[in-house]
Amino acid sequence: MEIKGILFDKDGTLIDFHRVWVPAAARVAERLCEKYGAPEKKEEILLRMGVAGDRADPEGALACKSYEEIAEDLVPVLRQEKEELAADLERLFYAEVGEKLTHYPTFTNVKQLLRSLKAMGLRVGIATSDSWKSTRSCLTALRVLGEFSFFGVTGVNLPEKPDGRLIGMAAVQWGLCPGEIAVVGDTPNDMRFAKNGRALAIAVRSGVGTESSLAPLADYLIDSVADLPALVHSVNNEEKKNVEYRIEACV
């Protein structure tokens, strides 16, 4: 089946996860410790987020979960209500990333990438565990907000990754079958998301996922989104050849 739509993960796929979110996590952990008078808890907070040193666990909370889910992981550490912690996390991360960053490190010219894909006739959307406010801030800074026609974000009463229903919603909006959509992401959770929604799973090596964690779950593995147009072209051309062969075989 040809690829006719792309759902991009954001962090680790379009922007550099380790350069943006790992330093932000360290500062957010400090702010939480200050607010709740628990300076000795910083390392435990980071470990609960899935951050160790300058690296993030590809299956860790920061790489895969919403603020509400991360807050639930932090309840036993900070002894606070989940709702308050979730609000703290969203506010503090936005202060560290959404408000501070005017330039996001990327792996290619994102605007050029998206326009190349759209010139090939593809629809493009976002499927992220981040909030709408933070996602909008990032895409606005990259000057690509208007290039997307579907936004799968958290906190707006949509299914959240890895719930495959989100892919179904994009398929309906775009008038496609789920199998005509490719999910492009950097974590095993993104690949499970693709499988749950019966979409194609394309993994990138540019984020937190390792080749050993991604390869068993991915249909295709590429270095970064810079390689995506060539892959889509190859997949779609091969599919057209297969269709032509099947037609000829029936004549």
C-alpha cells in the first residue's frame, strides 16, 4: 500500500531530544525540589523521568509519557497530588522550553522537508505526547505550524500514544486507510503506536531509541527525517510496480 500520509513524532524526530529536553528536565527537577523542599530528591526525580546524566531512556517517562503520566510516577517521590504535579510539570517545562527557546536544533530543514513531502501529494500531521501549547510554540518557532493538517497532542481529549485510535482519526480526516499512513518516530512507543493503528512504522536513529530497541518493531529504519523523502519515493514506486505486476498477471 502506498504511503499517502505521515504522522510525525516531534521530539527526537523533528527536533533534537537530548539537546532540548534533557537539560530542561534537570532544571525542572531542581524547581520541583525547591517548591516542595526536597533538594535531596533531584536524582530520584530524574530517574523517574527516565533521565540519567545526559541521556534519556527510550522507554522512560520523559520519552514516552504525558505530563499527567509523569506526574503519577512522581507522586511516591514528592508525596503530592497527581493533578498538582501534572500542572507543575506542564508549567515548568513550558517555561524552560516553550518560553525560552526561539531556535530548536533539528536534523534537517524541517520546512523544506515538509514541503517536499506535500509536493509528493502527502498529508502531514503531528502525534506527540507533548501538550498543544508546547507543540504550537515549537512548530511556530520552526515556522512550520501551517504545514500540518492534523495535530495529535495531549490534554485535549484525544487518544494518546500508543493508542492506535489516534491514527484512525487522522485517517478519517485525510480520507485515507490507516495502512496508507506512516508513523515516523524515535522510540519503541512510537513503533507500537504505529502497529496499534495498523500504520507503517518508520523509526529514526536520531532520537532516544537505540537500533536494538527499534529494529524489531519498525518496518523501516533510517538515520533521520532527512532520509524520509527518498524512502517514501522508494516505497511508493515499489508499490506501484507490484500493482502493475498484479494487473499484468491477471490479464
